[in-house]
Amino acid sequence: MLENIFWLGHSTIRIDGEKVIYIDPWKLMDPKGADLILVSHSHYDHLSPEDIRKIQKNDTVIITTQDCATGLSGDVRIVKPGDAVWIGEIEVEAMRSYNIDKAFHPKENNWLGFVVTVMGKRIYYCGDTDLIPEMENMRADIVIAPVGGTYTMNAEEAARAVNMIRPGEAIPIHYGDIVGSVRDAEKFRDLCEVPVDIKQA
């Protein structure tokens, strides 16, 4: 499954299977037509209408928040934490994603992480979040976690989250552009009690 997940820099993920799924597409260099686009929140490095237009097809489904939907067109489905949407055989669950001790991502904004169930695996994309209580009951086969700090969890906090969830594998993101470096990804790997795949963008 890990070979089907591509990190495209910063927080952008593409999952290739029967459907092509993008999460938070930004600064796309080699755009590929998307069947499903997930947008976690309205910060410019996650919601990029320009990049969405590069990959959007006539039948592309976009799942996002109310505040992100403005300016997007097509099949846009608005969700809030706790909602679940089926797109064919793919289930997308909207999870809470927020900061506890900083003001960048307030809980009341109802911004998102996602659990995408595809090819029999639950993939948890944490979004821009701290280590939050909601993670205690999370079940996932793969966790995609921000590790860059400043706006999200740092490497230590992300590792604690992964060690609590205990997936089969973890992937670090949200480093190497605005904040963080590969050293954060390596520190995350060293602290995790599960295998970590540091992907090349």
C-alpha cells in the first residue's frame, strides 16, 4: 500500500489506486487527473484553487469544509468533523484537526483531518493539528502526520501520536517548505515504534 502513496512536498499527498486521490494539492509539478480531492482547511498552502483546477475533471468529487467551498466549482461536498462520505468503494471520514496551545488552527473552525479507507486500508491524514485527545480512539493502518512544528505537531509530538494509534506504518509530512526539514522527519522516524516511510517529494 505504501507504494501507492506519494508525498508531493509540504502537505500534499496523492494516493493511486482504482481512483486517484489528492489531499491538499499545492505547488503541483506533474499534475494527474483526480477522481477525488480532499481539502483540509482554508490556509493557502492547503487550499489552492489554482492547483485544484490543474487536476479537476468533469466528474471529480471535492470534499472539504464550508469555508473552503467558496471559489470552488463542480461536485463540491461540504463536511464537518464526524461526517462520513462514500465515493464508490472509498469511504472518507472527516476528523477533527486543531491546535491546543497555539492559535493557527482553532478547534471552533471545524477544520479537518481525514480517514480514507481504500484498498482495504484505513489511511489517517492528520491535517494541521497538534496531538489532540481525539487521537486516543483512532484506528488506522497508516498515519500521515505533520512533523515540522510551529503550526502543527513537531517530530516528538507526532511520534507520540503515532505510538498511541499504533498503525502498521507512518509517513511524515509538513516539512521542507514553509517549516521543518528532513531532520524532523528523521527524528520522527527514530522516535516512532512502528515502521516509518520517509518519502522523497
